[in-house]
Amino acid sequence: MGEKTTNLGSRESGKLGKAIQQARQAASITQQELCHRAGLSYSTLAKIERGAIKAPSVFTVYQISQVLGVEMDGLLSSVTGGKDLKARMKRTSKSGISFVYFDINGCLVRLFHPAFTQIARDTDIPPERIESAFLHLNDSVCRGDISMNKFNSEFAKRLGLDSIDWSRYYVNAVEPVGEMHELIKWASQNYKVGLISNIMPDQIKLLIKHGSLPDIDYDAIVDSSEVKAIKPESKIYKIAEQKANVPTSEILYIDDSRTNLMAAERRGWNVLWFDYFRPQESVERIRSSLKF
């Protein structure tokens, strides 16, 4: 499937035409040069700039922005309702993808196991005992069955401690997967993107605040602790589908867990496994699947 031909309304296209003209003049590029480099006819560009063409295609606007060296966001910022317009201008890949869901732990951030090591250093408790205590409680807090305070209380009790703040250890332990951060930023410029994660309450906000997750406009966030379901349960995928609001055949899901991917695939999603130990290779495969 090729690119969707999402178009602009007349009032929006008039303002967009003015923005393109100003950006072209600021770059000291003539109309003829822009036409040549963007693969447009002179009459088409002239009509766009003066607002006579009321529905320039997404592809045309994108090509112009690339030649001018500006983001489509920059051109759209001068258009009334620019954020809504940006959402309408997202692409569909050649393979039919219009929405990309990303897992968090093991994909966008490195796995949090170093937190167990740090707790062991601070408490002299063996790491395997810490991990065992954690695993007994993890699904419950990620599903929202217990609160973060209850988790910390029970976790500390199992370890024989007076108290513990898991979120502090977690946020300090995880590191961004740089290759994936660049990918999701790029993807968000061209596709609708979202997060779907088995995660504890408020940790997505903490990761964004800490700089461990990109602070971008996500089209959907499926936080297991909020929706009261964890992967690979079918409920969480149904909720993700509702939030994406596109056919399941247009969803691409990226995760490091094959079990989670198989559950999504059974629902008609497209899936790609992220190899935590070969992030660059995984990113190249994902980019290839998102060609437009």
C-alpha cells in the first residue's frame, strides 16, 4: 500500500503556502530551484505559494520541507490548528503501516536489572533474593492490582527492610537505547506512534522527566497499571487498538518479548522483534519496514 493522500483544507493551504514561500526566501532558494530539487512543476509550486492549490498532498509538502531543510512541523506551526493538521498528515508505509507501537523496557530503555545490583550493594542482600521478591509482586503492581506504595511496602517486607523506593532505583538504573530514541523521533514525524508497556504506576512520566524516554507527542500511551491489564493478555491489545483507531493490519508493534509479539500477531498486528543485544540491526529492520 502506498502513501495516503491526506490533503489540506483551503484556509490551511493558504497559510501553508505563505509559510513555504517565507521558508524558501529565507533559504535563498528560487522557485525554479525548489521545483527542480523537489520534483515539482513551476506552476504547481506557484499555485501552492499563493494558495490557489487548495489541497497539496502530504508527499508534496514533505518533499518541499526536505529541500528547504526544515521539518514539516516548522511549516505547519504557522497554520491554524497545526497540531491537528500534523496528525492528519501522517503517512502510511508501502507495507500498509500507519501506526507504530513501541515497548519500553528492553526496547526504548535498557533492562532494569542493574537496580537489583544497586539494592544489593546498599543492603548487603543477595541479588537473587532481591529479584525473587520483585518478581512475586511485579505483575500485580503492573496490572494495577496494588498501588506503588503497597508494592514498596511488600517488597521491603520480603527483603526484611523498613522501607524501599523501587521507582528511585528503577529510574536511576535504566538507560536510554539511543538508536531507538532516534528511531521513534523519526517515526513520530511520519507515522502515528504510541507506547504499550507492562509498567508500574507513574513510571512513564518519571522516565520522560528523567530524559530516559523521548518527550514527544505520543498518539497513544497504553500503561498497563492504568488499563488494568498486562501483556500478553488480550485486554491490553484491545485497548491499544481502540486508542490507535486504525485497522489492526495497519499497526506495527515492536517488542523484545516474542510472547508479547505472538499475542499481537494473533490479533492481526504486524510485529517486529527487537534484539536488545543488536540494537542497530533491529533499527535498520524497523526502518526498512517503514519505507514510504
